[in-house]
Amino acid sequence: MYFDGSCPLCSLEIGYYASCEGADGLRFVDVSDPDAQLAEGLSQDKAMARFHVQLPDGTLVSGANGFVAVWQALPKWRWLARVAQLPGAVQVMEVAYRMFLPLRPILSRIASRLGAKPKKHSDTTV
């Protein structure tokens, strides 16, 4: 899973996912680290702009589909992955995610003021 570790909000969310049962099967890559190893076809700019997940078969998914892939891997969140399988659910989630993206910098600043911290590059792979 590729995330923006320079974003306090993103780091808070990824830290939560990393603490969940099943997270030991996930790899967390901070794409704000210039030395981060990215999937083939994924640039740092693309990775910084949008959430991406590389599936075990090498397929790269992003946005709502990326979150669904993470939820499928975490037992506590599988119920939400099942909800996402309902007709039209992922499309609605994708629209919501695209609406969130322009707000992310503002929400990240708020999260930072509330104490959320960006990841240190040494903490990038969990």
C-alpha cells in the first residue's frame, strides 16, 4: 500500500490500519520518501496525489478500489469490503474519494493541529 507519509492525516490513517489484525500481511510504503520503491508504472507524483495499492498479483488499484483491497485484508474491515461489492457502491465511494482529495490538505492541517504527525522515513515499511 502506497501512502503519503508527509501528510499527518494519511499517516494517522495508515498507522491505524497498521495496528489492525491482519496488517502483518500488508506492506506500507511512504511515497514521500524519495527512495521509496514504487510499483512499475507508478510515479511518485501519481502516488502522492492518490492512494494506491498493489495487489499480490501485481495489479495496481487506486482510490476506492485501493481502500476495498485494504479492507479485504483486514478482518475487522471485511464487512465494509462486502458492502463495497453491492452494485454501484464502489462508484459512489470513488466519487466521495474524489471529492475528498481537494480537501485533504485542509483536513491534514487540522489533523496536524490536533496532534497527528507525519511518518518518519525510517518508519515507512511496516
